[in-house]
Amino acid sequence: LWTGTVLKVEVAGPAESTNALPFFSVKRPCYLVDLRDAGSSVASAFRVNLGPAPLINGQRFPDDHTALNVIGAGAVHEWTLDGIDEHPFHLHINPFQITAITTANNYFRVGDWHDTLLTSFFNSGEDATIRFQTDTFVGDQILHCHLLEHEDEGMMAVTKITGKEGSTWAGAELIDSTCYRSSAGRGFTYLDSIAPGPAELSLGLVIGLVAALAALILSGVSAWWYIRRRGGATSEETSSTQASTSKPTARTTLGLGGAAPTDV
């Protein structure tokens, strides 16, 4: 294993004070506005009971694809999920926001957006409330347990979204006036009056380039050392193989009169 100095960086010049990174707010697409205060706008409420496997609300995935429930497009809907301590709930098409949960953790917390939800394993009584917008798309929306064995056994269901294709919820801008419906509106805004200037941005770029260069040099040195060691080992193996397989060679020649003398 090679050890040594790969790169040494010396920074010269007068010392400058450094400012903490500014806080900023990212603009959200309108289908991801905060729905925790949209209670009066909820168009429907539904309960999804997961389990025992492979059942959802007491049934397997039906052969005729009968919808578990029917909801309208361009609206906010609220579901209560039960059984998420044993079965990770997964919803296609529309992301959902957690508005209530029995036991939060560092990954699943109230206010977070997800497409899959699982709480502590086998902690009975765990449930959660989620809200989502039926934005743009109509038709079948799949939900299922995200354990492969369970979904293969039929732990799946269909929600039917009805209405006009392209429908959106008009209340999104009332919750967040900065939300956008096209890529032209995306971006972010700083939450304080001080934005990073050219000097800070240039310093960050230099630091990033130096780090990338150091990683590249280190990778090259490691590759060179590996090839060198591997080459030496291969040469030793080749020499050993030649030594073990070398032996006298028999040479046969035809003599006059049909005799076949042999030289060894």
C-alpha cells in the first residue's frame, strides 16, 4: 500500500472574513404545495387497510381490475393508511404529503413528500394520514405493498381518477403564490438580504476544482501502483510456469536407407 503526499495546496493573500451560507427557499411546482392547511379544500377522504398479506381492504387484486375507489381529477384527496408498520405503502402517479403519523422518524416526518411509506416494523397500531393532488392525469392509479413477494401474491389495488385530462387544482396558488406550472417559473429566492457574491462563488469553484484534481491524481497513482504490482506478479507467475514446463526437446530426422535415427 502506497502512502505519501499527493497534492499540497498553499493559499496566499490577505485573510478575508467568511460568511455563513445564506438560507434560501426553493420554488415548488404547484402539485407540491404544502397541503397541511388545505383541510377545507379536501375533496374526498378514504381509508386504506394494508394486510394481512396479500389483502388490501380485505381483497386481493381483482381479475377484472375493479377500482378500490373513484376520485376526481384536479382536486386534493386525503387517505388514512393502516398497516404501514408491516407493509410499505407505495402509490403511483401522484406524490403524497404526510399530514399526520403515529411515529415519526428521521426519514418519514409530517410535512414530507414521498411515494412510499413505512413506519417501524411490527409496531402495531401505526397509521398515517396523507394528502395528494390528482394533477393532470386521469385513469388508473396503482397502489400496492412494496414487498415484492406480497405484491406478486396480489397485494395491489387500483384507484380510478375520473374527469378531464390535464385538470389541475386551482387552489395551489392560493397556498403558495410562488409555485410554478411550467419550467419557466422554477428557481429559488434567498431568505436574507445577503446573497453570495462573485468572490464567494469563485472560491467555491476553486475549492471544487482542487478537490476534483486531487481525486483524479490519487486515482491515477492508485491505478499505476496496482498495475505495477500486478505486472510484477504476472512476470513471476510466467517465469515459474516456464521453469516448471521446460524439458528436453526430441528431434527426429530420417537417415539414408530408410533408417530413422533420433537425436535427443
